[in-house]
Amino acid sequence: MRYTGRTLERIEQTTDLTELVSRAKSGQTDAVDRLVDAYAPRLYGLLYRMVGSAAQAEDLLQETFVKMLRGLGRYREDGRFEPWLFSIAANLARDAIRRRGRAVPVATGQDGQDCIARLAGEGPGPDSRLLQVEQAQTLEQALATLSETQREVILLRFFSDLPFKQIAEMLQIPLGTALARAHRGLKHLRERLGDAPD
């Protein structure tokens, strides 16, 4: 089962998410399906970029949802479902990385292009497809040079679209630490990509 490229509606309303989680906890499969559909693309993107393997990311995605289902009974609804779910995925990825050694993050595709545009402070340009692929490869190499803590914050923020407050909660670090890691990581990426401010 592949989740790349799927565009699904995100659960925006806190009340909708609270209701879905409550229904999923009571065993309603339609609610579980909606949670899976809503979060699978972002979770897959995070896992893929952390472990660098599509097959392993798919396996970890399945494991993430199995752990979610097993843990729902103990989960207390306090508005932190998304950080809780992403923590499960990130922890599984970290364990997989430790078992086999350091991962090489992958930043190809539209996400990599969007991240490059964000880092450069520009919108998407009229570049050719070849140039976009080269930029994504350059970004992939630059991401590999970040410290693990900086790379994780960058991936969670720019590839999984989590707000810094949730990232800080998820990683159990102060908000300022998450912001500082992102700032240092982005500065390093800008330098590596040749877009450092004067």
C-alpha cells in the first residue's frame, strides 16, 4: 500500500478530531479509517524521509497505525492526538535507524521542491523539471549533513507540516529549543544550498 501522492482532506476542526478519536476508541471502524486516511500521507512522508526507504516506510506506517490502535484505549483526549501519533511514528523510525545505522533523508518530489522554495524565501519558479530534480538531490545531500536533532525538527515542520508547539510537545523539549534547532538547521541548509544571507 503506497501513500505518496495521495491528497486527502485533513482533519482541521478540533471537535471533529476529538469526535473521531472517541469513535475510534469505541471500535467504530469508519472512524479508524478516517484517521488513517487523514494522517497516512503525512506520516508516510515523515517516515520515508527519516529512514530513506519506501518499503521500510510503508512497514513503519503500518506499525504506527497498529500501535495507535493498541494505544487508543489508554490515550486521554487532551487535544494532543496529532503529536501523540507523530511521536509513535518518529520513535519507530528512530528505532529502525538505530538498528541499521544512520538514515539518509530523502527530499525528492514536490515536498522537496516546496521546501527549497521555502528555504530560499521564494515561491515555485519556472525552472525546468531537470533543475527541480537537481535541487531536490542537493537538498537531500544537505539534509544528510544536519545533526539528527536539527534534521528531525526540519522534517517534522516542513515535510509533516506540524506547528512548532506540537513539535516541542512531541519531542518533549522547550518551544525555544525546537525553534533554535529549526533556525540553526535552516541556516545550515541555506549555506549548503548557496542561499546564505549577506
